Amino acid sequence: MLNNELNDYNKQDSSDEIDELIFSESNLEGYSDFYKDSEDSKVWWIYKIGVIGEFLFSFDKKKFITFFLTILTI
């Protein structure tokens, strides 16, 4: 790849950028506040403080779905 092509390839698309996260207080002991990527997003994320790789998300901030991030080391 030429240098110019490599530089163009590494540039982020402006639609991929997250301007600022939107926060909402969770009041759940041991958990972060809720956050989402934009006002338009319907997904609220939350995580257990001190726990790596486990995230929860919700559409209504009442029912939660657990998402595990798996990191493999070979």
C-alpha cells in the first residue's frame, strides 16, 4: 500500500465518531450510571464496578440483558 492509501485507510469516518456520551443516574449500588452513545440511541449501557468484561444493557433501564466480552489469550 502506498503511504497516501494507508493514511486514507486509517482515517475514521465522521459517522463512526461518538461526540459525547449521554448519562443517566442508575442509583444501583455497585453499578455505574447508565450511558448511551447519543440521544437517538435506544440502548442504555451499565456495568458492574470492578468487574472486567461483563456489561449489561437495557432498553427501559428496568430489565437488563447481560453481555460478556471474552478475551482469549493464546
